[in-house]
Amino acid sequence: MTRRTQAILFDQPGLIATRSLQLKEREANEALVAIEVSAISTGTERLLYSGDMPAFPGMGYPLVPGYEAIGRVVRAADDGGPAEGTRVFVPGSNGFLDAKGLFGASASDLIVRADRLAPLPDSVGEEAVLIALAATAHHALMRGEHLPDLIVGHGVLGRLAARLALALGGAPKVWETHAGRLSGAHGYEVLSPEADARRDYRGILDLSGDSAILDTLIAHMARGAEIVLAGFYKAPLSFAFPPAFMREATIKIAAEWAPSDMDAVMARLADGTLDLTGLLTHRASPGEADKAYRTAFQDADCLKMIIEWGAGA
């Protein structure tokens, strides 16, 4: 018998619904997972909501958003993987018959390839939903020649990057333009760009997504320094060449996390050197999805919104 799931659906840009979808039949290498909580990405999902997401393969509407979820395996894959009852991180699913699943984690029950599931340490609670974002932060940190001494943006990704940088032996400062996000630092300084007179940063990690920020960053660089761009920039980026030339600036781009980044984050969770607490600020039920997404996208005090699914439908 075909199983159904309750899912959040973007029927088209700007239109959100929560309704029952049909799951495809499980294959031998796939598990059935009952989701406890999923999270809203204010980067990727904002672009899906606005219709500004580039046309990746598999992209289209209607679609189930989300790539951050945790749950329990209720039927293990036939050929291995996490056993039934194992609590796992789920980075998404494409197991829907009547919707796109380019991301696909925001549903009560999911069919997922077993090799994509990451078993979770017992010590980590619902904050484990942040693991993919932490892996993204780790990947961005590793793109530089050395750890950044400036991180731009004190949202949840910036906080994870700063915490990881500290755990790796760095000592970053963090820029933030929104007054409400200047607080909440754990062992590092947060300040507004206007208050920073320093002009010798060796490594800058930009998580702002601000397409007009390069000239400001270059003005604060040391000669031979580098900028790693790890936000998502809708508009073309440009910069004045002479200041960058004088500094012999290097600009790099960090994309999505790799399995090695996930392994590194899981190891730090297991040994207690990465703290994920204090970053889940808002929560909602699946029936409140429309309001929850608007809050996540529009309220700067919302670091991370989670959707509570319980033990699956």
C-alpha cells in the first residue's frame, strides 16, 4: 500500500500550503523516516519562495522545501544503513510522487536513501537540525588558506562559523549591521562595520549575501589577503579594481558542504567541542507554515525557525 505524508508545499512562488502527498514505493537502499522537526533556511528557501532560485536540474513547482530535518528510522533499508529506531539527520528527500523534491525535507514522513542519513549522538537534542548549516560553515572556513579573522554576518550561519573557528583555534571578529543581532556572541567580538577601524584583516569570510559589499571588505584587507564568499548573491558582484590591485586581493567562493565537512561537524558534536545551543529561536506547527515562513524571512530577530512534526504522521 502506498504511504502518504503531510508536507509543506510551495505550489508556486509566494504560495505555501500544507497538505497530504503520496510517497513513492521504498527501494532496497532507502529507509522510511518519521520526522520530529525540520528547519527553515532563510537563504535557499527564501529564493524558492520568491522565485529567484536559479534553474538547477530538478527544480520546479510544486515542490517540498527544506534540507534540515531530524527524525527516527521506522523502516530500515533492506541492504544496510541505520537500523530501525535510530535517530538521524535528514538532508532532504526526493521521494514524492506528486511534487518536486529537489530539497524535500519538510514533511512528516520521508523516503530517504540510507547512505544520506547521519546517525546522531544521544547527547544532541533538536538543535541537531542545524548540522547541515554547521557543515556549510565548516566548508566555508576550510576554503581559506587560514581561518578568517573577520566573519561578516551574525545570523545563525555566522554564529556557527564563529563557534567553529574558535573550536579550530581561530580568533575571529564578527560584523553585523542589525542592532538586534549584535548580542549573543560566545567568546568572540561582534561590532558594526562602521565601528571597525582595522585595515589589516588577512582572511574575511562573508556570509551576508550583500552583492555590494566587496569594496567595503577590500578596504579592510591587508596586502595579499583573501575573501571567501559563502552567502548567496542574487545580483552580480562587482568591485573597484585599483584598491583590490593594490592589495593583491584573492577572492574565493564556497559552495555546499562535502561529506568530510559533515564528518568533521559530527566529530565535534560527539566530543563536545561544538555547541549548537541557543540558535533555535522560533517554532511553529505544520499548519502554521505560511506564517512561519514569513516570520523566518522578515523578522531579523528570528535566527532559526523550526517546524514541529512530532513522530511523523
